[in-house]
Amino acid sequence: MEYLLMGLAVCVIVFLIAWYIKFNQKQRKKSHVKEKQHVKCPLCDTNLFVGENIISKIYRPMNVPDQLMLISGCPHCYPKCESGVKRICPVCRKPVAQNQCLTARLFNKALGKKHVHVVGCSNCHKPRAD
Ligand SMILES: [Zn+2]
Ligand SMILES: [Zn+2]
């Protein structure tokens, strides 16, 4: 009888350790997702908080795999630049004027994930006529 109880206790302890490890892994995954949600403005490199959206226009319908996107900036650099904020093209590293914008491609992936790829600014990338 004592052996049975001992065995049971060991089982419970093993179960608790396994559950603890699983719980830890879940927490780690959650914090990882939070890091990924952190967004930077592609023009001025300012860290954006939740609710601060990049000002952009999206062309072409939603049901195509990649859409044309024109990025005007974020609340920190559009319509006016805050002090110390500079609008720089991430592709050619040249300054981007207030009336210029970045051309990007928005890829709609499965599970609602979006991927934005900046192609260039109006200086280094001429939009195709298609
Ligand atoms: Zn910005
Ligand atoms: Zn450029």
C-alpha cells in the first residue's frame, strides 16, 4: 500500500513539473508575440504605440495576394514632422519630402497575417503603370 502511495505521489509531482514547463512555454510565446506587434514607422523610424497608425493608402481590391500601398508616414512625421524627426527612405537613405510617400507592397498571408515590403520612395522607385 505504501509503495502505491509513493508511486502516486511521484506521478503527481511529475505531472506538476510537466504542467509548470508547459505554462512557462506558453508565457514565453505570448511575450514573443507582443514583441512582434511592435511597429516602427518605415519613414522616420519612430516606435509606434497601439492606436498610432501609419498613414497609408491601399490600392487594388482586398482579395489579391499583394496590394500596392502608398505610405505617407505616421502621426510623428505626417502631415508635419515633429522636432528631431526626419523622413528618410529605408531603401535609398535619401530624405523624403512631406508631399512624397513610400511605395510598398502589402502581402495578405494566410490567417490574416499581413506583411509589408517597402519598395522605395518616389525618388528611387517609379510606380509601374499596371
Ligand atoms: Zn513616421
Ligand atoms: Zn528611396
